[in-house]
Amino acid sequence: MSTAAIHTETPARRRTGSLSKIVRLHFVDRSRMIDAPLLIMAGVAVLIVAVMLVLEGFTDVPRTELSEGFRYNQAALWCLSGYIMNVGVMAYARTMPYAMGLGATRRQYFWGTTAALTLEAVIIAAMMTTFLFFEKITGHWFTGARMFDTFLTGDGDYVSLFVIGFGISLAMLLFGSFFASVYMRWSSAGVIGSIAVIVVLALAAVAAVLALELDVAAAFATFPFGKIAGILVLVSALAALASWGVMRKAPVGR
């Protein structure tokens, strides 16, 4: 007499498998998740080099002084902001109906999407750090033009650029997914209302800092990039939790 071994998956293994499948689902569209951010950063870098060459050709300012002025360039921080927020929005709008149709639960979809967006933030931060490496070894693109080696990105420090790039990217992605979940549940009126609430909360935070006379400059005097990134990660986590609270009862598609 023989018995057949029955293999059953543990709940933890099923959850891990479902999450990894949802992460892969988001990265099926490689052009949206990887190629487009890379091309946007490369395109902006080319534009900045062109601006540098125009300034050098039509002004009498020495290249060293122009390069010093480019230290205050903010393009590296904001050139992707609109696009990556759109990635966060489309993460829910494009894949949620498909994932739910294949049997994923809302909880699995939420955690899988959050993991995918976190991975996307890591990838974007790594891209920025790689661009900084090439910018430095080429003497700022052979022209003195600066995009990533700037004051607001750590003056050439790789760790500072990575953490601030990760924090900004994560915040944009998760706020985008939050607005998408709000739209799916309450349409455009909900999005407008949520933006109004966020603005009020931000103004209240500023008012509290002013009323308490907190020395913000002193608080960020040491490890400023790490602290700012930490705040952005905290805000991103709050946005993710808000997304989960909204999407639990949101319709699958609108």
C-alpha cells in the first residue's frame, strides 16, 4: 500500500508568490518603468550641456564661473517629478483590474504595488547616482555643465544623491498611487478634496513650526540629506496607508 505525498503551500509562501507576481506585473512595461526615466534624465542632461555651450559662446563669463553657477541647478531633483507621479497613478489605474481579475486580493495587490513602487524609487535613485559618476569622470560632461553634481544633491556625494533621489521618487510615486485610489473611489471631486486637505495640513505644519519658533536650520545642520530623505519616506508611508484605507472599498475600475 502506498500513499501519495500531498504538498501544500504555506500561507506565507502563497503571499510571497502573489506579491512577486504583482511586482513583475508592474515591470512588464519596461519602457514605462525603466527606459522612460533613463531617457528623460539623459535628455535633460543634453539640454543642460546645450545651455552651457550657448552661455559660453555668447557671454564673456569664464567657464569656471559658469560651472560654479550650475552648482545651484535643480533639474536633477525635479525633471522626473511629473512623470514618476504619473507612474504611481497608472500603477493602480492600469494593473488593478487585471490583477484582481486573475484572483489577487486587494491586500496582495496593495502590498505588491507598494513593493513595486519602492523598487522603482530605488532604480531611479541608482540611475541618478550612475549619472553623477559619469558627470564627474567626464569633467561635468566635458563642458563644466552640472546636473547631478550640485549643491542640492550633495555636491558630488554619491550617498547624499542616492538617498535624496530615493526619498523624492518614493514620495512622488506613492502620492501618485494615493491620488489614483482616491479617483477610483470618489472621482475627480475626491482628488480635489484630498489635495485641499494636504495643502491645509502642510500649512498647519508650517504654522506650528513658526509658532513654536523651532530652529529648523539647526535641526538639519548635520546629515541634512539623510534627515530630509527620512521625512520623505515617513510621508510616503502615510500616503501608502491612506491609499490602502481608500482602496479597500474602491471599485476595481472606473
